[in-house]
Amino acid sequence: MKVFAAVVDSGSLSAAADKLDMSRPVVTRYVAELEQWTGARLLHRTTRRLSLTAAGEELLPRCRQMLELAGDMQAVVRHPAEAPSGQLRITASTSFAQAQLADAVAEYVRRYPAVAVDMVLLDRVVNLVDERIDLAIRVAAEIDPNLIARPLGVCRSVVCASPAYLREHGSPRGIEDLAHRNCLTHSYFGRSLWNFTRRSDGSPASVAVGGNVSTNDASSLMHLARAGVGIAMLPTYLAARLLRAGKLVALFPDFEPQVLGMYAVYASRKHMPAALRAMLDFLAERFTDEPAWDVPLPLAA
């Protein structure tokens, strides 16, 4: 597998042989043995270029993951009592990373200085294996049961607007008024249906909303709301600071927006690197069902 990955990275069998200090026939034999073991051709080889077959495209990221795990196993055996080390690739939404995760990572690397963290900020769901991601922080109503996920806590939201918007347009009298207001929406969710639970009896309620601005980034929604463009539903991890400062005003204290789960998603429980295990424990301790950004959180009348 190491030879196969080196061939792909180097672009040729000869270059891989030089990199690995092997003869070209040995490199060729190793690739052939891997193809025989998998039962599929992995490389298109011509006199001028080398490229991956469809089977090779599928196998390469999995080979890389297994090589990383093998390296970690060797490190654990050689240095069993040492602190976590190595590299972690973590992905999260841009808004959560900027508002909360960056500070968490800063504390983590202070605690474990031998770990290098590569933060990949994407406002989409990634394939952990294909994109070589060790850990993904996801916020969702539910997680695909085929994924390995550790609950980290909850993500609450708040419907809010700026004081300037409310002075100009007045406060909505109830959640049904949202259907007639300029609501700033998140384009990732498609048709915007805002879901609530009535605090008094737990009954559900929903309102279809729309407006003149949508975006795939929650931070942009927050800035638009603060600028007085309209009403937004924002995660409290992002809006809490502005709510406490009075720059945004929370609406509808009798209704709670849908509460989502926050999960740490990773590829495998087997041979988990020490750095990943330490990160999972660290995040579970930091992000709870009562995260710091929610306590105390003002609710407007």
C-alpha cells in the first residue's frame, strides 16, 4: 500500500522507486501484488503517463488511512507513555469554527503541543475517507446510523433581529407573523420552514418563511441581521455574544426553535490514534448539553 501511494504521488514507477530507495522491478511487483490481492486493476500505465482506474480511485484514500493507522500503532508501541502526537484533520462549518472551535483547538494544542491540527472549514458534508478527515463536527437533527458519531451536546437556535429593524418595522406579534416578514434564510436547507416547540406544553409549530437574502453561511446571516436587513434564526453559539451586548434582540420567548444535536463523527473505532481519542474526550468535556455560550442567555419579551 505504501508503494502504491508513492507511485500515485510521484507520478511514475521510476520516481516512486527513487523515493523509496527500491528498484523499479520491485515497485512494479508490489503494485501487481496489490492488484492481485484486490482483484482489480488499479493503474492505467502507458509509456507517457500513469493514472488511476476507478478501482484505484476507491482504494487510494483507504490505503492512506490504513498507513496512517499503522504509523500510529508503531508510535504507540514505541512511546506508550508519551502524550498524543501527530496530525489531526478536523472539519466543521465556518461559523462554528470561527465562533467556538478555534478557541477549543487553541486550548487543545496548548495541552498537547505535539499534535498538529489542520482545520478544514466547509459548509457542506464531507466524505471522511475520501477527503482524509479524522474528525467532523456536525450539527443535525439526527445522524446517519451508518456513521460512527459521539454526541457532544446540543445546538440551540434563536430567532432575532437588530434593535434598528424592530424600531423601523415593529416587533412581530407571534411566530405566524414571520410568514409576512423579511426573514433571512440559510440556503443549505432549501425551502425554509422554521420549526418551534411551544414552551408551555411542548406542542410543535412550524412557519414557512422567506426573504430577499439567503446564504450558505450562518456568520453572514448574523451580520445581515445585525445590519437591520431582516429577521434571522441563528445558532446561539454564534449569536449569544451579540444578544448579551444588545446588538441583537431575541424574539418569541414562548417558543423554542428546534434543538439540534452536535456530534463528533469519525471513520473507525479500531486503532484510533491517541491524538483523536484525546480530542474526542476534550470536546465532549467542553461542549455539553449546557454549553457555556448558552448560560446565561437573555430572552426578550
